Amino acid sequence: DQQVKQNSPSLSVQEGRISILNCDYTNSMFDYFLWYKKYPAEGPTFLISISSIKDKNEDGRFTVFLNKSAKHLSLHIVPSQPGDSAVYFCAAIDSNNAGNMLTFGGGTRLMVKP
Amino acid sequence: KAGVTQTPRYLIKTRGQQVTLSCSPISGHRSVSWYQQTPGQGLQFLFEYFSETQRNKGNFPGRFSGRQFSNSRSEMNVSTLELGDSALYLCASSSDRGEEQYFGPGTRLTVT
């Protein structure tokens, strides 16, 4: 039973355009969400996070939107750059549960074409 | 600040052997979590240690174990290795109540 899903395994975008990566979750106890970027043979790099008390968080070119009623979040990258090409994972935490256990989606491979 | 470090980076073992992986968290971080990444199952949580105590455990068999030392460094051990244990093992650290976890480069374990 996958509690966090990224339904698009891959996404191709032209350099300079917007990249939109989507993530859905089923566990209503999740109250903190994160996006990570991963290159092959490296550990995930933290990008941006959002608490369930917010619906938007921005950091430079990255913006995360959260729609709690739809149990959906998205990561917008504007403008997209070739260096953004990587696998992106969304992850969720139930912060009321003891500990920091991250539940990950399956990832979306983003390819930004020059 | 130095990031999370993991040793070794690569390891080849044969079925039935055991292996120990090591993780040094970011200075000041007391929480260390371990994850397994495989092509079929994605990124899955193994366990989390905080102040030398296991605080959370994922759905893995008892062959997978870990511990944390007083300096917050952590080790994980896998006994009686199986082919399916071949994976990238990732360690992440975070501050006491910090939801953001920072990952190390991982240890690539190959079981033959």
C-alpha cells in the first residue's frame, strides 16, 4: 500500500520553461512534506519543504504547493535549467509519530533539454 | 559544516555473509535514519536512532539491525546476506525535532 505516489515516472521540459512535478498521498496523518533531488550514485539532496498549515512555500526557483483537501502537492521549478535534470522524490512525515520517518514516493525523472 | 559521511562507499559480499555499514551525522545532529533504495521498492525506511535509542523501525526482517553511539555515529548491520539485499543504503541525519533530513552519499552493497 503506497502512501505517497508520484504517478509520472518521467517528465521532459525545455530549458527556461516551468517544470511541474506532482505527488499524491493517502495518509491524512501526514503533516510535513519535503522534496528531494537525487543524482545517480549520490544521496538525495533536500530542496524544499512545507508544513500542512501552509499552502505554499517558495525558495528561489522552487515553489511547493500543498492542497490538503485533495491530498496533493506539487513542485514548480521556474525557470528550468539543464542542471535540474535528476530524479525528484517527494516525501512525507507524520510529525505526531515519534521520530522522523520519511515515507517516499517512487520518484519522477526530470529531463531539462537545452 | 561537514555533511553526512558514510563508509564504505562500495561493498561486495557473498550470500550468507554479514556486513556493517557506518554513518557519521552532521555535527550536532542526534537523529540518524537509515534507508534502503532498490529499483523495485524505491526508498524505504529501515530505522531511526536518537540518543542511542531506536526510535522508529520500518518493515524489514530482523537480519537488519543498527545501533548508535554516544557521539551520534551510527552503524547498521545486515546478517545472512541475501541477493535481494543488494541496494544503495542511505543514512540521513537531522536535528532533534527537525523534519528536514540530510543524506549521505550512500553505500552501494552488492551481494553475489
